[in-house]
Amino acid sequence: MDNRIFLAEQSDSGQRLDKFLTVRMPDFSRSRIQQIIEQSLVLIADKPILDSAYKVKAGEQYIVGLLPPINSEIISNDTKLNVIFEDEHLLVINKPAGMTVHPAPGHTSDTLVNALLGHCGDSLSGIGGVMRPGIVHRIDKDTSGLLVVAKHDIAHRHLSEQLALRTLKRTYTAIVKGMPVPTSGTIDAAIGRSPRNRQKMAVLKSGGKDAVTHYRTNEIFADATWLTCNLETGRTHQIRVHLSHIGHPIVGDQVYGRKFKNIDFPRQALHAQALTLIHPISGEKMDFECDLPQDMLDLIEMLRG
């Protein structure tokens, strides 16, 4: 085990322990630091501190024990990825609909993680002490479009901070049932686990996490509307839950909507079309965009007809 030792100065007094250590260990993300704390690997006078919110005190010495990375048991595959951008620090990928991001029961070898291992080998971010791709944000299996992957912890930490500070911008295209009124607006409604079905998310009157989605209308059809949605926050299923909440579920969404009489679409018609971020090393602002997939283009043409 590798140990790192840090002495708290007077100016550090009162800081959260996880924040204090993140500043001194810039090669680790804050979430990784929190995991290290939870694993009883941060000691003061030979006693573990298990609370990430512990307030640092001047003069205290913190010993951080780092376990060697554990090799992932996830197997790689040779699935060809649609890479929009790649350098030694990050990748931006256009994920097809139908591809799960992380391995799960029923999907252990055909996920984006498996493909990333095949594409990048052992050069990926070791978040959590296990060699695995440093995916900064997720999109649902049946949602297509852009996501960013960090290749090392420094890039992951910077990109995660952008996500937390809401400076990493994501724009989606959605086809929804009916016509929202007003045709452009903001949905500001907290989201959490549904009290009726723990497998689903829901808008909650109390509790939950703040969630804000901005939308605008691109085109109105007889039975549906083509929207552009901008995420201000990034909650699980946020756009799907918010649009269903205002009475305009996404076409094809079998979880938060229902089958529509006049429209047959095999998945939720949702595509992560644009992404804006600051490069974690160069500081350059980067804008990415990808075209709508063919199935959504066909759906739009059908609706126009």
C-alpha cells in the first residue's frame, strides 16, 4: 500500500476532509477521495475517519492509504465506436440507441464499457480503484448521442467539476406527444425515486433533487412536436420524466409514456445532439454536435406526411 501524508495548516481549518484531500491529491476525483475515506483508508493518529464531511483541524496529520488498482473482470470487445473526438485525455463518442453504457445483468459483454476497453486498452481512468472507463455522464440504453469519456483521473475530475458547476452543456432532440403550451419554456421540478415504483424516477412535491430542463419547439406536427431540450441539471431520466410530467411524454417511451395510436416507434425518440465542454488540460472550449440518427429522421418525415 502507498501512503501519502498531509499536515493541515491554519488556513485549512474548517474545510471538509474530502475537499481538503482533493486539493492535495489533484490526480484523484472528489468522488474517488470519498470512496477512499469510506474504505477506512484515511487515518488520524492511527484511527480511521469515515465521514467525508469531517472538519479539518489545523495541526492534524492525515495519512491516506492507497490500495493498488484491482484489474477489472470486465472483458473487452472489438465493437467499433463512432468516435467524434479523441486525444490522450478524453474521447467524445456518438453512442447508438440500444447500447447499454455499463455492464449489468443481461448485458455483461456488449456494453459501451466493453467496447471502450477494446478501443483504449489499459489507458482508461481508474475511478474507484478499479480499472474501468471514466465515463463522466450517462445516457440511457435506448437514447442515442454524445457522451464524454475521461482517460485519466485528472481529466475525470475536471470534467466532473464542470458537470457539477453546470458548465458542461448538453443539448437533446426529442419528439413528444402533442404540443407543449407554451411552445418554449422551463420545467423546474425536483426529481427522485418514485414512491410507487422504485424502478422509476418521478417529480416529487417534497424531497428529491433539483432538476431544470429548458425546451423550445422546432416543428409542430399533427400528433407530435419536435423539441430541443437543454439540461441545466443532470438527473436520472430527467428529460423523460419532465416531459411526461407536463403531459407530453417522449414518443416511444414505454416507461414514462404509453403506446400512441398513430405513432409506432421502438424506443424513446431522444438524441443527445450537442455537447459543450472545457478541455480539462488545455482549457480550450470545445463544441461537438452529431446528426440525428436515421430512425429519428424517418420518424420526422413520417410525421410531416
